[in-house]
Amino acid sequence: MTKKTKFISAFAVAVWALPAMGEDSIQKTRSVLDQWVETKQILSEEKSDWRLEKSILQDTQNLLSRELSRMNEAIDDLEASATAADADRAALTEEKEKQTAAAAVVKSNIGALETKVKAIIKTLPEPLVDKIKPLIRRLPNNPDNTKLSLGERVQNVVGILSQADKFNSTITLSNESREIAEDKVVQVTTLYWGLAQAYFVDNAGSYAGVGKPGTEAWEWTEVEGIGPQIKQLLEIYEGIEEIQFVEIPASIQ
């Protein structure tokens, strides 16, 4: 027999026995039964509420556990990142100190470099000078008093020397005017072999010679009888003639 059946049977017996009881006893019994039923309902509701709250608490605990785990992982990541950032910061600080020291060395020597470059410029051939004129104009007149930044000054010096090195590693053909006597100018074609030497000849092949860098400027010397050889050399360079041996004067300094 179930608890519910037992309860109904007991309740029926109690009801059946009511006529045998006094009125007061009946009221008391009813009151007790009402309180007992109310208590059972309250207990049932409390149990139901407790199960619901327990489920909510369990879900909350699981959620907080996951959040705590996530936060611990985030803290570990931040600590690792902070360690890496400290290492990067130390490396950058060291690099900055090295660059500052290097900049100080360059700053103390840039003026002397600019002076030397100015002295070199007058010994450069005309085609190269024409190409680097914008950089030459940017060289300060007074290295000790200039508004140019250190970076700009270094860029100018490096640009001039780079172009000079490039010119020195190639053969350059140039059409030029050369004064051969007072009030007499001749149009010549000049073939520069880097910064070491050059050969020139006019259109007729009657005026030809060699050039080489001097202490103040390039020095040009006429050499009689080599006009045909120089013209042949130019034609080989321009691809008009096949490559062949051409005997021309040369000097090594």
C-alpha cells in the first residue's frame, strides 16, 4: 500500500469516527489535520525550491570555475607577454644606446667629411658633377653652422660618394665642348673609363687625346695621330663595329 493510500484510509477512519467525538475534539482534529497538510505542502515546496536553487548554484559554480580557469590562463599569457616585452624593451634600449653612440661619432666627423667631399668634387669629371649638382648644393658652406639635420648631411655625403663609385665602375660616353686655344672651342665625344682615364675625339678625327684626373680638375692632353683609333673605339662601344683590339695610349697612376 502506498503512502497516499494509507493517508486516505487514515483520513476516512478519522472522518467516520467524527460523530463519536465531541464538537471541540472534531475542531481540534480538523485544525491539526489542516496544519499537517499545510506543513507537508510547505516541506514539498521547500524541497522543490531547494532542488532549483541547488541546480542554479551548481551552474553558477561551474560558470565561475570556467571563468577562473580562463582568467588564470589570461594571467599566464600576460606574464609571458610582459617577460617578452621586457626583453624587447631591453634590446631596444641597448640598440638605441648603440645608435646614439654611433650618431655622436658621425656628428663629430661629418664636418670633416663634407670638407673632404668638397675637395674631391673639383677632381670629378664634368658629366658626374652635372649629375650630382643637387647634392653638391646641399652641402653646408659652414659645417659648424648649418640648419641641416645630421641625417640630411649624411645623406648628401653618401649620395655623392655613391654616385662617384657608380661612375667609376662603368664606361660613360659624353658629348662635350673643349677649348683648345684662345677663342677656339671644339665639340668632342669623350669616353670615360670610370674615374681613371678618358679619351676624346672630334667629329673629323683630327683632334683627339686623353684625359686624366688632376689635383684641381681633369687634365686634357692632345695626342696627334690617334684620332682614327679613338673613333674606332667609340664605334665599337656604340656597337657599330665588332669588338676587336684597338691600340691606344694609357697610363697607370
